[in-house]
Amino acid sequence: MNCCLLGGGPAVLREQVTEGELGELAVALTVMADADKRNRGLRHAILPLLRREIIMESWVYTQGKLKGIEEGKLRGLEEGKLQGLEEGKLRGLEEGKLRGLEEGKVEANLGTLRGLFLRRVGRSPDEAEEASLRRRAAAISPEGLVEVFDLSSSAFLAWLADPR
């Protein structure tokens, strides 16, 4: 675009530049008007002279739109990460509670079975018996635990040795 055209007025300018160049010039003028710190209202004087399509197709608008989309994606990712972390924490707490309850139940059953072993057999369990006690403690129901209390010493040892 020839800078001497500006001296010929708006009619000469419209005749000698393409609509795209005119649009870019107009958008550039609005950007400069926004940058004017004296607040003379240039933007409001320029905008009514432009068609909306010219603004929407301008390089400045397109760059701003792309930057906005990119910032939106980044913000969405951050919010998604935060939400995912929060959901992960809640799920982890819930799973931790369930696992803790299960482990607590097994430890309580193991303590009960060890005490019963000491009363029925009269000694502490060896390694193999301890492994059997632990396996049985993980699998036994409350009702099964009550039934084991009624077993004799030999029946208790047979129950403990049974791999089921």
C-alpha cells in the first residue's frame, strides 16, 4: 500500500487498495486507537465505519482468537488436573479406608486365632502354622470364627492344616 494514498482522502484510498488491505488498515487503526492513552474516543469513531466481517477476518482478530483458544485450553487442562487430583484423592481415601478396614479385620482375626492356638496347643505357632493362621484369618467369616472356638485341640490343628 502506498503511503501517499492517504493524502487523497477516503474515496481515493478505497479505490486503490483491496478490501483486505483496507480492512487490515482499519483494524490496525482501531488497535492504535485502543493504545492511545489520551482517550480521545478514536475507537468509537472507527468501528462504525467497518463491516463486522472485516474485523472478524483480520490478522489481529485471528491472532487474538488463536491466543484465546490456546489460553482456554491451558486453563481447561489446569482445571482438569485439579479436578482429577481432587477426585483421585477422594478415591484414594475411600480405597484406603476399605483396605484399612480389611487389614484391621484380618489382624483382629489373626490375634484371636493366635490366642486360640496358644490355649488349644499350649505353645506359640511355628512358621508354617503362623502362615496358616494368617491365611485363615484373611478368609474366615465372623460365624466361622465362632465355630472354631468350639473345636478341640486336635480338631483345631486339623482345621489349621487343611489347605481349603
